[in-house]
Amino acid sequence: MKNTENISWFKDKMNTEFLQLKHDFNPIEWVESYFLFEGKEGLGVYSKTIELEGRPENDSKLTLRKTLSEEDLMNPNLLQDFCAYWAQNCGGFNGSISFVSSTVISREAFQFFIEEKKRKEAQIRLDAQRKNAPIVQELIRLGLSPIPSSLNSDSWTASCIFHNRRHVMWVDTKKNECRCAYGSGIIGYEELRIKS
């Protein structure tokens, strides 16, 4: 990156932690530190686990979270934007996230982004339930416990009909079909109707 030497905010933040988050992915808890770093994968935002299950973690490897372009470096709010993005995209395999500390964003601002994400997800689930999709009604009738996802109002999960409810299957109310999460089957609304 040829122009990085002209960006003073960037130089001041290199190799310095700007965010600490606690991740909870039941039953494991860990704390990660986030910082700008130029590693073997290039210039970017990296993280490192600094605490695992309440004990200091010294053997953690660096994880590249975001590669930075020259355009990114021209944004003086890059680190705040990263914090907002991370708060809005917590969940899944990152576990639930809670704020520990930051030099670029307040606890209240970080929490606002998490709460905004929860509000949007709740609205998506409500929209899905209001659709009252026939395939969802059949899944309820069959005792497969459908749950609306937070991705979009046409996506649900339910207990897998193909594997005796051992895991979930994906439900697409737009296509009126269910798919095993492990790829071994697809069943449509009409086929579900004839199941007892």
C-alpha cells in the first residue's frame, strides 16, 4: 500500500488494541482483542483470543477479520465502522457478543447496534409468522416445531423429518419445501400433507 505513510490516524493505531469483546458460544466463553496489524495475510483488522474460560490465553493465533484496502484507510471512521459492523453481525459461530472495552466506541453505542440488530431480527420473525405459510402449518401439525429464522421472512428451521428430528432442516416458504441441513433430502408441501 503506497499511501499509508500519509495517513496519521492509521499510523497511531497500528498494533494497538481498539476493541475487546467477550464471546459466549455455550458452553465456551472467550475474550478477543481486535487491532490493526500487518500480518502474513496483509494489512487488516486482526483478532486474537486473550482469555479462554476465565484464564489468560497465550497460545492463540491471529485471525484476519477484515482486509484493508487503500480506500478503507482513507476513512477516518474505519475502526468505529468495524465495531458497528461486528455488533450488527454477532451471533452464529461468533457466539453472542458483549462489550468489554474500546478506545474508539462507547459501550452505549456498541449496545445500540446490538439492540438494533435484535429489533430487525424480531421484525423479520414477526413478518414470517404473519404470513401463516401453509408449509409451516403442516410442520406444526406433524410436530416438527418450526421456528422462523432472522435471515428473511421466508426462511424457517424445523426438526428434520429425514433423520428422526436429530437436527434441523431448512424450510423455504417461498418454494414451499424443506431441505435436510445435511443435504440428504427435500420434501415439498404436498408430500408433507400426506404424512401422518
